[in-house]
Amino acid sequence: MLHNPKTEFTADAVILDAKKLDDDASLMALFSNRHTRFLVMGCDWPDSRQIEVLINGAAGYCDQSESAELLKRAVACILDGDIWIRRALVPKVIGALTRARQTQTVKNRYDAEQKLQQIAGLSARELEVANLIRQGENNKRIALALNISERTVKAHLSSIFRKLGVDDRLHLAILLKETDQYQRG
């Protein structure tokens, strides 16, 4: 049990009981550990709380009523660097993160221009993969849509993440949405 959110520890993944976060909001500071992926597990936790933990750095949320097999898939997913949330929450999380970022106005114009230049550096296929990620597609669906293997999708994603300086597909989708808004605005 973790008593102090500032305590250093080493783990690839941690499953955190949502009740603990309800009892002690300071535990959210744990999510700042960039070397550990956090999966919050709760019982019918409201969408707003699920979104809040994701915005604060958790890698996912899983309801405790889910099967052991689904929990194993969730852990494998976050260990692969992906985010584990219900598909219906993806647009809400992206919207919330986009709004939060829009409040940071100091460097927005420069950052957006820099990101547009980075996006322009993607290959045509990487752009196709990135746009399907923005739409919430998983690797299997991307592979089918583009007639490539899932392994090739993963290779493209690794290259995209490296070129754009993002850690996961959620942050990729947010970056693409932000640059869309900049280009329109």
C-alpha cells in the first residue's frame, strides 16, 4: 500500500483502487511517475471521474465487474503504451484535454506551427495511420483498413510517436485535433 504519493517506487504497471482516490485526492500525484503506467479500477465510477484521472496521467480505467480476461487485456494494453478506456469516452477525454490545453495561451501559436511542421514530416502512410487513430480505431481495424499487418501499424505508430514527441495514441489524437483547430482558426 502506498501511503505517500511522493514516495519513489519502481513498477511497470500499478492497479489503483478508485476508492483510494476518492478518499485521498493527493494520490493523483502518483500519475506523474512517467516510468509507471496506472490503471484505476473502480465500481461504476462516473465518466467525469474516469476522465479526470486520464487527464491527470492515468493510463486507463477498468470497472471491477469486468472479467479477469478483460483485466489482463487492459494491463497488456497499458503496458504497450496505449490508453484503456471505453470507446464512448474517447471523444470526451480528447475534448476535455483539448480545452485544458487551450487555456495555456503563452506558447500556443509557436507550438502549433512547430507541430504542423512535425506533422508535415510524416509519410503519407503515417498520416493515414494517425488519422485513423484520431477516429478512435484500434490497431486491428487500422491494419484491415489499410491492408497492412498489425505489426506494421505498430511500427508506424512508434515512428509517429517519435517524430511528434507524443507518448501514446490519446496524446496523438489530441495533437491532431489541436492542429486542426489551429489551421481552421
